[in-house]
Amino acid sequence: MDNNDLLAVEGLRVSAEEKEILRGIDLKIGKGETHVLMGPNGAGKSTLAGALMGDPRLTVTGGAARINGEDLLEMGVHERARAGLYMSFQNPVEVPGISLENFVRTALEQRSGEKVRPWAFHKEVLQVLKTLEMDESYAERDLNYGFSGGEKKKAEIFQLLLLKPSLAILDETDSGLDVDAVRTVSRGIEEFRKNQDASLLVITHNAAILEALHPDAVHILVDGRIVKNGGPELIGEIGRDGFAAYTGEEVHA
Amino acid sequence: MGEMLLNRPIAATFRWLHVNGTKVNVPDTVLERSVDVEENGEETVVTECATPNEKFVGSVGENGTLRLIQIRRKEDPEQVINDVSVRCAKGARFEWYRVILGGAATYDNCSVALEGEESSFAASIGYRLGGTEKADINCEAIHTGPKSRSDIYSSGVLSGQADKLLRGTIDLRHGCVGAEGAEMEDVLLMDEDVRNRTVPVILCTEEDVAGAHGATIGRPDANTVYYLQSRGVPREETEKMLARAKMDAIIRRIPAESVRDALLKAEDEEA
Amino acid sequence: MNGEKTQVEDVHQEFYDFRFDESDFFKVDSGLTPEIISQISDEKKDPAWMREFRQHALEVYSRMKMPDWGPSVEGLNMDNIVTYVRPNTERMNTRWEDVPDDIKETFDRLGIPQAERTSLAGVGAQYDSELVYHNVREEVARAGVIYTDIESALHGPYADLIRERFMKLVPLTDHKFAALHGAVWSGGSFVYVPKGVHVDIPLQSYFRLNAPGAGQFEHTLIIVDEGAYLHFIEGCSAPKYNVANLHAGCVELFVGRNATLRYSTIENWSKNMYNLNTKRAKVEEGGKIEWVTGSFGSHISYLYPMSILAGRGSRSEFTGVTFAGAGQILDTGCKIVHAAPDTTSYVNTRSISKSGGENIFRSAVVVEKNAENSKSAVSCQSLMVDRISRSDTVPVMDVKTNRADIGHEARIGRISNDAVFYLMSRGVTEEEARALIVSGFADNVSKELPLEYAVEMNNLIRIEMKGVIG
């Protein structure tokens, strides 16, 4: 294994409700790299993200995944987070009674085992809200509680910037993002990448997000397998021709 | 006074469920308080429920507001009987904040008569019970005023062998045209030996009204635990967070800043 | 408006409200004594254990209190109720031609034999307290399915099977009318579906109470053995008399491992009926009970089908609609006991109250300590059509373990004026628009019924809704 690899996935097989969804995935993401994962609906893109995060509804039936050389699959969900992994949820859970700011502060404390000074943290929160052009009131609201779809998406990006993971998986498969949320996601990505070492795996078809991304690599996932690895040129190809060349059917992105 | 049947709901149901009132040994002495809020007046009353048998009688005049904040602490008398009855005139509002932080036995009865047009009642009931603690609560909103509103929200955590019974009744009586009532309970069950009974009743004899109730009862939700874990919080901690959130959801509604902050601080120290 | 309503009730009764002279029929004295019970046993040629059982039930009945938590049953003077009325047919008939003409005419008008010819696997018809007709399709019988009257089955090869189960699910002490049932039960069906047999078309049972001031106390016992499937449909009706009638039947359902039983009821008793019926199912591992019920008739109903989820992974689904019009108090709902791990219950009910009718939805969901990983979701919706009616929702959830997920939601509201306006703008009358909306509201049940029953139910709704416009 290459020491430079932040994430190394080999032959990963994953099932959900006894149905095999991922049928042997190989994927390597180096430090500071940005990758894009594309594929038709139902190909298993979100399953890959969930399996790496440790979604309890999924069962890994084969293969390996390492983060910084450590066995990711052996870790509990929170340990994966502490190892530097972050995944944005398509449908973040609503948790009444915990404010967004308090939650992120607690999560940071749990990750580091050290107290976070509330005032200093609050200043950082305000800074991130400003960057993302989000209202200050967000931080006080209960975690995702009563949030609209777009608001939830923003709250996910907000957490990303404060938790500062080494690898972020942004699952933007949900095509229902409004313009405002897309802008927040794009800004969030831009801000996140200011850290030279930060790696990113973006799952999306969204042209507006892809445009500014300039990825280091693009992977095409079809029917549980990565059928093509390439560079940014693949984005244009898929945008033009869809996935027909890979599926044998007329499927458009 | 001896043994009496307390917390009898307006509507009874199957006998074998034992929810049609609770037999309790009632002490002879009662601490009575009565508060009348004048027209357009506003009053906030805080009680600690530190005596075994209390009775609160309130009335709220036109467009007045009465806020009653009642805290039941663990170290209070073993058994607390707390009886609240309030009448609301036109445009009047009654807010009941009930925080039960523990205690061997708590019997709460809160009956609110929404007599005036556009009168309203909001109940925020929070409880955290562990060991063999129990709470038996009956809360009723009786709507006779047109366009009256009631909102009974409760949120709590049970652990150990705690036993909780909450009856909430929204009674939409003849004349309450345009009234709306809602009740919601959210109960987190932390241990195998807890018992939770929830009885969310709606009675309705008027057409142009809306009544709704909902309840979610169970252990910490698996998706929620996964989500919180994915941000780096270990499982036991997520459960603690969620338990605390249930209480905080109620405490943060308390309009008296000093009471609210003191309770939140106490929660911090508990954690 | 009053005139219109009366007229509508007449329309509604037209179909069901025909009656025949019952003067030839044999009656026992009003009131209940050990002698009367013993007379019933003689008539029935009860085996010894059943004679004893009935006498014991009478004792329990005399000891027990009337229910004190639901609608009043004061109108029911038990001393004046003739508890036993038997049509003058000799024995059970298996050929339609042999059923006496007046009874046949009644059922003909209700379309029972036609339905059998077209879409049913078997039919049983009970007239007052006796089962008068029973028939099962040949291919169904050949698969080993037993569908017969329970009285003769007590003397046949299934006697032990019945004795082991008779009033074991519903004990005599359950409530006063269960004890009464035990003492005076008469008629009813016994169904046995052997292991692995899948009965593709429904079996149907039809109950009709014709004599005034009478009671119907049929006992239904169904055993669906391991891996088998059955859909059983019961329909009930009675003409209208000025004296109160009583229906205190008892249904005991045994759903075996991985078996499924769907039990559908369309009940349209006349509006003087006290319907104090008890239905209960026990479901073994991996089995499923599906209750589908439409309640339209009766003066007072107490009806809460109960599911005991006794085996791991067993399931209960309850889908119901209740329509209470003038003079009706329908106290209905369901009870579910989760008594094993991984059990699931799902309840979806709708009620409609109009013209002073009262609906009470009453439920109990009990999750026992051992029922880990159980789930329950209850949803009930109530529609108030006017401001002289009543609609109550009285659910109880009693949860004794943390390893369960229990959800409940309920809603009470009215017919949306916007919806009425929208439909009227497309050219339907207001009356029609409201009837359409109510039918749509009740589609949770109509979707689950065989087509001809769904049509029948929508007709009932339509008839009930006419004349409601104030």
C-alpha cells in the first residue's frame, strides 16, 4: 500500500438486506486530492459512502478499507469519525433539544478528549456562518429540527467546516438541491480545500458543483463496480453521453 | 384525608389497563395558592413543589398571561401531589412549565378551562425518572371558547425501573368553533425494566375544529445514534446527549431566565 | 332538513329492512335461569363438558359487573331479552334448495348465494341463532379445508380440537357479555385450514338477526395451521324493530406458525342492535392476522378485535372504518398485546360522525417485557361532518420494555371546504362532493376488500351521507 494514500479501498463488497450492492470496489484517495464518483441511479454510490462511514444497515461481506493505514472496517462509527472521516448525510436526522452549535462543540470535545472553550468556539462558528452566508440564528437552532431540505444541507456543510476532517465524502446524489444550497455546498468545498491536505470525495451529477471542482480523478460506478477511472475529461463525457457506454443501456446522468 | 382516587381522566377506558385514576394516600393538609391575573396583566409564578400536597388555582382575565413554572426536585418529599386548575377568559393565555427531575412519586393534575374566545394553553412537561421513581400525570385542556388553542408537549427520559403514566386530554366541547388542540409526547426509554404508559385522548363534539396527537416511545433511534456517532461521538455519549436533549427541550422553553439558566447549569453538572 | 333525513334513513333501510313473521319459531322464556341454559343444552345435544361449561358461564355472568367505562347499555333489559330463537328448520342444510323459503328469500335479497356462485370458496349463513346453510367448494374441501357449523363439529372428528380451544382465547371472565355468550352461544362456524394449504378465494359467513328482541350468540372458531392462508369474510345485518336486539358473538382465531389469516367484516346491523361482540386472534411465530372491518350499523357497539402476538416475529394489521349516524354510539377500536420478540403491529382507522352519531376509537397497545425489537404504529383519523355529532379518541400505550419502537398519531377534523368547492367546480353537487370525499376518506378499508364488498361499502357510505347537507 502506498503510504501517501489517505484512503485505500480494495475489493470491497457490501450487501443491504441480503442483496449485494457493491461487488468489489477498488479506490485510492491520496492526501489533498479531490475525487468525483459518478454513476446511474442505484449503482451503489451512496452505499459506498455509507459502508465507509459504517452505516449499521449495511453489511460488508468482503474486501478491505484503510484510512491512514488503519483498518477502517474494524472501527466503530465514531472511531471512523475520529480517524478523520466525514460523510454528509442526504437525510440528516432531526434531533430536538440539542442546538447545532452545542452539538458540534460536544463532538469536537469527544474527538479530542479536551474541553473546547465556548467563546473561542463561538467566534469560529460565527466565522463559518459568515463564510457560508448563513444566518447567525442557525447555530442556536436544534440540530436539523424542523429544517427544510436546503437548511439541512447547509447544516451538514457547516459541521464539515468546523469538524475539519481529513477526508470528506459529500453525498450530493439528491438532485433536489435548491440553488441556494448548491451555492453553500460549493462555497463549503472551496473553503474546505484551503487546507492543502484535505481530501474530498464528491458524489454528484450537479453541473454547478462539478464545474468549480477540478478533480484529480473521476470514477464511474455502475452496478456495484467501478467500470472506469479517469480524469476531469470524464465529467464532460458523461454530461454528453450519459452512462450508456458503461451500462449497455440508454441511461443519462 | 386518606386514600383518594386522583388523576381521573374525563374519559375512562378498559379497566384492565389501570389508567382510569390512581389511588393515592392524600395528606390532610393542603398548601393552597391562588393567583388571579387581571385584564391585560402578566404574571409569572415559580413554585418548587416542596410540600407533599399543593393546590394551585388560577384565573386569567381578558388578554392576560399567566405563566406557572413548577419544578419537582429529587430531594423533595417522597410523594408530591400537585393540583393545578386555571380558567382563561377571552384572549387569555396560560403557560404551564412542569419539570420533574426525579422524586419517588409525583401525582400531577392540571386542568385548564379555555372559556374565552381565543384563549390558549401551552403545557411543557419534562421528566427524568430513574430507579423506582414514578410519575402519574393528568393534563386536560377543556375548550369551550371559540378559536381557543391548546398545545400539550411533553418530553422525558425513563431509566432503571421508572414508571410513568401521562394522560393528556384535549376536550373540544360544544361552542369551541375554530378551536385547535395538539398534544405530543416524546419518551426515551433507556433501560429494559422501565414502564411507560401514554394516554393521549381527544374528545370532540364540534365540527369546525382540529385536534391532533402524536407520540413516539422507544429507545434512542438507531438512525439518530448513527448520525451522531458519524460526527465522532461514542455510542454511550450519544445516548447521554439524547437523554439530556429530552430535558433541555423542555427547560429551554422556560421563560424565566434565572430559573432556566439554573436548571441548565444543574444539567451541565449532572453530565 | 329533518324531513329529508328521515326519508334518507328509509332509503337506507329499504334494502335490509324486510322481515318475516317469526310466529312459527320456537322461543325460550325471557330471562336466564339454569333451567333455560339446560334447555338450550338439551336442544343442542351438548356433550357433557359443554353442558357444564354453559352452567359455569351462567354463574360467571351473574357475578360480573356491566361495563362502566363505555357507552350506556341501559336500554338493554336482559330480563326481557329472548336469548334463544331458532328458526324452524330441521338441521343444517348443505343444499341451497333445502333452506326454507322465507329464509332463502332473505338471503337471496342479500345476494348471498350469488356471491357464492361467483367469488367465494364457501358460504355459511346464520339466521338468528342457528346456522341454516353451509357449503364449501369441492376443490377446497378436497384440500382438507373444513368449514362447517360448530355445533355438529362438537360431535365429530374435530371435537377435541374445538374443546381444547373453545373460549380459551376469550375467557368467560373477560367481560359480562363474554360470560353470557358462554352460557347461551348458539350456531357459528368452525374452520380448519390444514398445514400449507393456501385458500385462494375467500370463505364467507353471513349473519342475519330477524326476530325482534332476540339475541345472536354465534361462536366462530378458526384454525389456520402452519404456513396456511385463509381469507374469511363475515357480513352482518338485521331488520329494524322497535325493541333492542343483542349480538354477543365470539370469534376465536388461531393463526399457526408462518400462517396468515385475513378476517374481514362488513357489519350493518340495524340501528336498534346492541353489538357487544368479542373477537380475538392468537398468532404464532412468523404468523400474521389481518383485520379489515367496516362498521356501519347497530345502536351501540362495543367492538375491539384483539391480537395476541404470541410467537416471535408475528404480526397484526388492523384496518377499520366506522360510520356513526343518528342514534348510534359506536365504541370501536382494537387491542394488541406484543408478547414475543420481533413482533409488529400496524393500525390504521378512520371514523366518520354525522347527524348526532358518536364514534369512540379506543385502543390498547401493550408491549410486554419480553417483546424486544417490537414495533407498533397506530394512526387514526376522525371526520366530523356536523356539529351535533361526537368523535372521541381514547388510545392507551403501555410499554414495559425499552427495546421497542412505538408510534401513535391521531387527527380529528372536518371535510375541507376547499375540497368540496373544487369538486363542485367540476360539476358535482355539494351532496355528491361530500359523499365522494367521505368515500375517499374511508379508502383505507375499501382498498383492502374484494371488489364487490368495496362497492357495497361505498354504497353504504353514499346512502349514509345523503341528506346531511344542512
